[in-house]
Amino acid sequence: MPIDMDKVPEPEDAKAPRTAPEEIKAIPVRHFGRWISAVLAVAVLGLLINAFAQGKINWGAVPDYFFDADILKGVRNTITITILSMVVGVVLGVVLAVMRLSKNPVTSSVAWFYIWFFRGTPVYVQLLLWFNLGLVFEFINLGPIYKDYWASFMTPFLAALLGLGLNEAAYMAEICRAGLQSVDEGQTEAAHALGMSHTRTLRRVVLPQAMRVIVPPTGNEFINMLKTTSLVIAVQYYDLLQAATNVGQTSGGTVEMLFLAAAWYLVLTSVLSIGQYYLERRFARGTLRQLPLTPWQQIKANWFTFNHQGVAGGTS
């Protein structure tokens, strides 16, 4: 016998009036460890500031000599040797990376030996080696192209450039090799199937995709190179550290000028860090659905949120 659904009595719960669910009150978890670590960090920072404040340091000498002519000359030379050394390192590093991935065993072995030697010896030793080769070779003879005394040829600038640039090339070779290997082999095979040469495939297909892997560590190497230039004082190249040392000896503020040099290094590395951030952001296009906010965009977003909350709190 069919059941008439209209005569079926409704359950008691259905007759009761429906009420909105209660709002969930989320109680944030208290992290006492964060407060303790913050207090300890502030305490340690305060002790360090107090220690340096009580020391016999003429802090006024730092801003007084910050734009001194000798200091600015050292800054210019430091920037110059940094850029040129990185250019040598990047160009030679790309060549070594391609040689390392070559199917020719001789080419691959030569690149492997270069990387093994220059990564396995300290850059300070390499600088001294280039600068003191005049004790072994009296002349440099390149045939009809160039011939001169080694001491006249190997200037402090050239010794610094070779020591830093050739050493950097070994590290850049491994960075570039990792970037090239990150690109799927199908990309190369597809390019060859379309009739593209190996060089054109590398330039038009592989390298553009490998750059997003190569750029971040290259930026770190650039910053590290800026700080490594302080070692060129060993070959008598006039850099920022050499300038600060000379000014410190003449002014009697040796420690103050070292703090000045540290301040200049911080300024330069900060500028390079900002440039690295925007360069990485540019090469990240196409790989992320939404690019991360720039520092200026983050400040604007936080300021808008703060103002919005302030207005809402005032009107409530």
C-alpha cells in the first residue's frame, strides 16, 4: 500500500525554530618562548651597545671621514674590481659549464681539472701566486703581440683581477652547470628536431630557462665577491680596506676607520641585495601564479591595513 507523504508526521526537531550556529571564538595560542627569546636578544644587543659606548672609540670620526677623498677612491676601486672580476667569472664560468657537460672527454676533463684546482686552493694563495710569479719568470713573451718584464706586466690591478676572476669562474661553472641541467632534456631534443643548432638551442632555449636557477646563487656570489675584494690588500691594490687602513694610520683612528670600512661594505652589499631581489623577481615571471610583493608594495599594503584598522576602531 503506497504511503501518503503528506500524512507522515514531521519530527519534533523539524518543528523547532532554526537558529544560527554559534560563532566560533578562536583563542590564539600563547608562545611564551618567543617572548623569552625576544627579551634575551634585546638584552644581548643592549649589552653590546653599552660595551662599545663605554669604549674609547671616537664615533664622530666615522661620519667625518665617510666621504673622504681617499675613502671614496677606495670605494670606486672596490666596485670596479668587483664588477670586472664577476664579468670574468661569469663569462668563463659559462664556458667551463658547457665544456663540463660536453661529450668530448678531453674538453670535459680540462674543465673538471680547472674547477678542481681553483676551488681547492684559497683565493688568498692564488692572489699571492699571481703577484709573485715575477720571482720565477723574468719576462713575459707572447711573441710579436707583447713582450715585457713580468714585474711591469703583473700590476696590482691585474693580479687582483686574475686572482679573483679565475677563482670565481670555478664556482660560477658549477652554478651554471646546475642551471643547465635543470632544464628538461626534451626542450633540447625538440629544438634539435626543429633544425636549431646546438649553439642556438643553448642561447635561445636552454639558457633563458636556466636563468631562474642561475640568478639567485649568482647574486650571492656577487655580494660575496664584494667582500672578498678586501683580500687584494695582499697584492697592494688600493681598495676600500687599504684606503681605510691608510687613513687610520694618518689620523690615528685605526679602529674607527675599520668601522667606517664596515659601514661602506654594508651600504654596498645592501644595494646589491636590492638589485638581486628585483632581478630574481623578474626571472620568476611565468613560474609563479602571483609574484611576491616588493618591499615598497609591502609597506604600502601594511600602511593601508593599519589605517583601515585604525579608522574601523575609531568608528566602532
